[in-house]
Amino acid sequence: MNMKVATGCAIAAVMVWGWATTVALGVDLNTSIFEGLTSKKELGTVSVMADPTLSDGRLVLRVVAQNRTKSDAGFGPENVKISTAAGTAVKLLSLDQLVAETKAASGGDSGAMARSAVSHSGPIMSHDASGRPDVTNYTGGNTSMNGIDVNQARSQRSGKVDPKVQQQVDALNAAILHNLTIAPAAVSGGQVVTEKLKFARKEAHDLHLVVEFNGEQHEFNFPSPPAR
């Protein structure tokens, strides 16, 4: 397998989702996946770059493809296959899974949180000797219920998403690799995130990546990034 590093002379640079990727034209060097690797074939060029460390045990990988044909080419997460050196498949997380985790990490299980807020409705209203509600020590304007903001709970019950959480979701949606149609001579791609990497006790912490594009297979072998 002839891998070409994205560095040196005769390089075309492309900006994708805020990070720069390059397509090398005939430069052969031995480098790491963290700096970027490129495989060039007759019908397409594929560049890959990994984050220098694992994110919660997961590999974050940026994959970019250049269409070298005169026809549109399809490309998406189904074209990216990752396995360990021993041949164990490593699954990719879907956008829905990543969004759900983002919301959960931000307390975004709105239904459960709202139900919790409603079922623990703060101070218990007592009654006087005549059976009428005693509001002497009851503050109806209290906006906190067991540490949960009333307005937040109302927003969650109405299905609204916290702006900060929505910003994170939007960033995920912009960065992740979607199913794409790449025009002739165009370059496009996105980010993939794997499940947590697991290796056998004596297994080398190496990964094998196959990216299929335009009917060609681009293969990369590289060591797993270290954990943070």
C-alpha cells in the first residue's frame, strides 16, 4: 500500500469544517496518523487525520475524499471501516447516538428531569384549623424545586433545548460525516467517532482503516492514539 503524506511540495489545501486538510501529489514520507495520511488512486484520493488522543476511549477521525472522476461520487460513513490488528471490527457511533450522549451529559434528559421536578414540587402547603390552605410560610414565587429551576423544567416539558446544548448539537451535526455526493474534482468529508476501543491483553494497539471510494479501497494501518 502506497501512502502519501499530506506535506511537501505540490500540495492542494482545502478547508473543511474549520480544519485544514491537504491532498499530497506524489510525496512519500513515513509519518503518523495524527499528522495526516493520504492515499491516492486513479479514481479518488482519500486523506485521514486522527485526534492525537482518544476521547473517552474513542477514536475521532477526520476523513476527506477527492473525486478524481468526471461523474458525481457518493461517500458516507458506510464507506469507512475500522478494525483492530486482530481483525475485530470497531463500530462507528451514529449522529443520533452522539447527540443523545451530548444531551445526557448536559442534563438533557428533559422528560425525566421534568418529571422529577413535578413529582417533587417543593414546600408542602399546610392547612389551618378551618381546613383552609395556610400560606403563611409558603412562597408561591419560589423558582427552585429541589435544585431544579422551575423555568428550566417548564422549558424541558415544552420540548425546548438549552441554547448551549443546541450549540453543541449543531457543532456535531456540522462536523460529522454525512452521506454526501461529491462532484467531479471536488473534495469533501467529515468526522467519524468510534465506539470505545478494546484490545485483547497481549494484542498490539494497532488499527486498520479501509475507506472505499469510487470502487477503490484505500487502506491505512496506524497505532491507536493514547488515552487522555
